[in-house]
Amino acid sequence: MTLSTHDTPLSQDEVLQRIGEVRERLGEDVYILVHHYERDEVVRFADVVGDSLELSREAAAQGRARYIVFCGVDFMAETAAMLCGAQQTVLIPEPTAHCPMAAMVNADEAALAYGRLSSLWGGDLLPITYQNSDAQVKALCGRHGGAVCTSANAGTLFRWALGQRGHLLFFPDEHLGTNTALAMGLPQQEIALWNPREPEASSERAAGARVVVWQGYCHVHTRFTVSDVQRVRREHPSARVIVHPECPAPVVQAADGAGSTGYIVREAVEAPAGSTLAIGTEINLVARLARRHADKTIIPLARSLCGTMYRIDERKLLRTLESIEAGRPEYVVTVDAETTRWANEALQRMLSVG
Ligand code: 13P
Ligand code: SF4
């Protein structure tokens, strides 16, 4: 059979119909995991839609399907490929769906920071990486007794780490790291920033800290400002404002609540009819929640799109499914055995602790 291409003359309706048909023919051989930020045309074909923790758990638990199609960004598909069974294959419909924040740390830079801080504190340090990082950074954490966390369980993992060691080094989101440490009651002066371009100055700054956060960020979430929160409160005085913890600390502090995309979905479901919710996260999710909960007023704090999530569309999903059916699976996600072994140490700690 021939594969659909991007310039296929198929209409949108034909594409959607074909996806349904191929899926049916593939039956239990294929399982589609979709992150909340994906577009509706992709979400509608999901076996499971979730936040990155929920999707990791699914990948680890779903042992039946031969093929897992992961509609999300690179680090999520990579995590699924490491957690799923040896007989399973993970595919991503768009291989260039790289999360820019995950690319802000690499294993060499991370090892340098870990080595310096570990010497400073005589080994009394544990590394934790946000799931938004590559497999090598996860493996580094696994090798040194550390763990992975997501925005859904960062507090639990931070408490776990600081229960064992005096200090914690967190890659690569300074905002999630800072928000989590502040929520645990750590004073700002015990939180230091690690700038990978200035290891000397960063080591000096870290001297009085308990938590050191890597200087990385998500451009989708740093777009939200305290002024956005103030404007929404002026225009909608009864609104509840919730944001993702990748937003800067002043925005999280100005909001009424913060949490993972799964938390945001639950807030929208549980909000009483007639209430107003302003949400600071990726626009595809906010717009879907607004459509699904028409009995509530759900508005974006500002419009902010994750362009890499958006690269996956229904045509690419069709192409991936057709490649499986043709016996030539396209864009298979693989991680070498040694990296997988150590990254899985860190991932399994997350799944058992958090
Ligand atoms: P969640 O873990 O909340 O789904 O977030 C993933 C992410 O990339 C947010 O930008
Ligand atoms: Fe990465 Fe930000 Fe997109 Fe999440 S929203 S995948 S952190 S760029």
C-alpha cells in the first residue's frame, strides 16, 4: 500500500475517516497516547489523553499493543519508549517535535553542575530532573540516586529528595523548581539559580542554598504575566485564576491555584456551572476546555501556543498509522540500552515515590 503524504489531495474529512478505518483494522495492535496540548483532530483518536505523568504511567502499564503512537513532544515519546515493554514499539508522528525547554540542558553540562555542587557539599546532593529533559539527563539522575518528576508530583519528589540529602539540584525549569521549593516553605534565599554558561559564579551563588534550579524555561508559560492576572481580575472579578507551574513565581503567587495539565482539566470539570475560570497554559487545551464546558466561562489568561505540540496533525497521524499497516513503521523512537537502564532507575523512582 502507499502512504499518505503531506501534499495528499485527501480532504480533511477523508483524512479523519481514513484514520478511523486504519485504526479499526489495526485493532488492539495500536494504542494512541495524546498529550492535552494536542489539537482536537488528534485528541479525538486518543485511547488516553493525559498529562505527562498520566501518559508515562499508561506507557508503563499498557503491555498489550505492539505499537504505541505517541502524540506529544520528543521527551514524552522517549520516556514512553523506555518504560514500555521490550516487545513494544513507540512511534511519534512528527520527529522534529522537540521541546525547546528540554533542549536547554544536556548531560555534559548537567554532569558538570552536579560534580561541582557535589564537591561543594561533600556528596550531600541529589539530582532531580523534570520529565522535560532528554534520556541522557534522566540517566545521569538515575546513576546518582536521583529521580524524574513532572509538574504533577514535583512537590512529592522534592520532599523525597530533601528527606535523604541536604541539597537538591533540579534540571531544567527554573520556574517549576522555584515554585515547588517555595510551596514547600523554603525561603527564597535557599533557592539558587545555576547558569550553565557561568559555572564559577553559579557555584558561588549556590553556597547558602538547599535547592539549586537550572536556568531554563518554557517560552509558552513565561509569556503569562502578573499584569495578565490583574487584567482578568478587573474584567472578571469573580474569576478563579489557575496556571501551570512552569509560569514564573510571581504569576503563580498572583493566581488562585497552580498545577499540571491534569490538574487544570480537573479544575475545569469540577468548577460549578455559571462560574468563570481563567487559565494560564497552552491555548489548545484552554480552548478545548471552553468548548467542552459551555455552561462555564473558561477564558485564556493570554493566548500562548506550543508550536512543537502543534506540529502533529491528523495527516501525520494518518501517515504513522498507515506506516504501521504497511509493515514499515515510521519515526520509531529508540534509546540505547545503557541509557534506558539508568534513566529507568530515575523514572521508576518517580513512579514508586510520586
Ligand atoms: P504536564 O506534565 O502538566 O502535562 O506538562 C507538560 C508540559 O510540557 C507543560 O508544558
Ligand atoms: Fe515544552 Fe513548553 Fe511546549 Fe511544554 S509547553 S512541551 S515545556 S515548549
